[in-house]
Amino acid sequence: MSHGTRHCISPAELEARLRLHSLPELGPRRFRKLLTAFDSASAALSAPASAWRALGLPAACAEPRRSAEVRERAAAALAWLGAQQHHLLMWDDPDYPGLLAELSDAPPLLFIAGDPGLLEQPQLAMVGSRRASRPGLDTAQSFARSLAAGGFVITSGLALGIDGAAHQGALDVAGKTIAVLGTGLQCLYPQRHKALAAAIVEQGGALVSELPLDSPPQASNFPRRNRIISGLSLGVLVVEASPSSGSLITARLAAEQGREVYAIPGSIHHPGARGCHQLIRDGATLVESIEHILEALRGWQALAPESAAVPAQHPLLELLHAAPHSSEALAAASGWPLSEVLAALTELELDGRIAREGALWLGRTA
């Protein structure tokens, strides 16, 4: 489809949605309220101000909708969508990520640079302190490497500290990673992660934001960004966090959304461990090794079809005894969906029947 959206709506309706989306004080719930009341963004834009007031929308929202500035922002967004690897997913789009759609305030529009298909793949969020210790950064990077090599997409927020280490760990093993930004995609923040953001897209990952493209960093947008990080993911792993850390917001949102919450403990003398200890007291799964996460995600694997169970001579094991394979290569060779392959590999690894080296899986001889 043109403009980087695979959604079957008219160019006029797409432009109208982009105009609505750039209005001040129009959050996800109000956006949805307008589309429900008027059936389309075009109709909402041309409705009288009194109709907006009747829906309980403030004047600050309704007044600028016909302004030149709002038209210009929509035109700029359309131009951005015309470029390669630039996409827009809308909440009524069949490709909109299913887990995220469960949220009552799911983003009506998601701007994506990179691969939009990645948002539907099994993800594990990794978050933590911006001012992480060296051991914390090393832990985040090694966990991200193992999880990404195991086929999970690593989702984080591109912040300094743990987020950056998690994205980098996934890239180290040619894995996939998603960065959810608290700014518009044309206002990359922090600037120090510009090269990292470019590498994420180049290696088949994705940068994602619900905000208009030109939105600058604003403190209130970062906690809102966190609900998307947890909303996209099966679970959230907190690596290092002080009790006041934004990572704890992500973890609490994750728990409210019915996601798994994992926390890595640390020394009682290290302030960066206190947030994780608080989460563990509140019921998060204590994690010391990658196996603890894989075990906890067995519930997710139970949802996979029966073929993911491990019979005497497992078909994936036959392939791995023949030659080492990546998760993707196994999916291609076996004809199984990647989610089933990942579930089966996890079972086989926990049973000690296979091992992993870098991005490749190897069959172990009994």
C-alpha cells in the first residue's frame, strides 16, 4: 500500500487521522471516542465544535483542527511514510499487534521505522536503571543475547543504561530488537543512541512511537511509553532499578496487564538492587539465570499446538543432530511456525537435549 500503511482506508481518511492525531490533548481514549461517534476521522474533523463539546472534549482539542499547522504536520507525516521502511499501524488494522490491542488505552496510531511484522512476534521486555552499574549492564547484555539467540524479540525503550545494553545484546547475536520511543521518530532521544537506533533498523529490528513524528522529549511521555513496552511483551525483566525508577512503573503496568514480571536480585548494599527486591516482595519472579525465565514462560508454550511437546525422537532434534541451525532455519526446515519452534527448543534445552552457541542450536548426544 502507499504511504507505508497496509490498511485499506482512503488517502483522505489517512490524512484526516494524521490531523486528528497531531491535535493537543487528544489521547488514545479521546481519539477512539471521536472515531466511534463519527465513524471516520474525516467526519470528526468536519463536525461542528458543539458536537465535540457534547462528547466532553476540551476546546483546546477542537479549535486547532482546521489550522494550517495541523495540516502541515499531517502532510509531513505522509511524506515520511512515503520513504522505505517507514510504516503506520492503526488500531483497526489487521496487522496491529494483538497483545497491545488488549489495552484499554492502546495507541490508535503507531509509527514504525523498520519491520512492522516484528511487533506480532513473541517479545520479552527488558528495562532498568539509566545509571546502571557495570555488572548490571553486563547482566542485561548477556541475558538479552541468550533470549534473542533463543528467538525472543527484545523490547526496550532505547534509554541510556540497561535499555541500551539490552538492545545491544540482541544485536550481538544477530537477534531482533524493538525500541519504543518516548519521542517522535524524527526526534531521536537520547542523541547518544543515534547509532544504536540506526543499527536496530539495519539489522531487521524496529523503532516504534505512538507520538507525532516531531514530538520532542517531554517528561510525561516516558511513563506513557512504558505501557507500550509492557503491552507488546509476554513479560518484563527488570535488571537493575532504584525504588523510584521508571522501570518499576513498567513492571507495575505489566502486572496490571496480566504480563509476567521478572526481577534480577542484587546486593542488599547496592541501591540499584532495591527496586528489584521490592518487585520480588510484590510477587515478581526472582531470576538468577536464563532458565528461570524460560521455565516461567512454559505457560506461554502450553498454548502452542501439541507438536511442540517433546516425543522420543523429536523432529527438531533430528535436524540438529544433522547440523547446527538457527531458530529461523529450524522453522524453515521443519515447516513449523517460529513460535512453535521456540517453544519446543525451550523444552529441549531444559531437558538438556540441545545446547546453544551464539545464534545456533546444537543437538547433544545422550
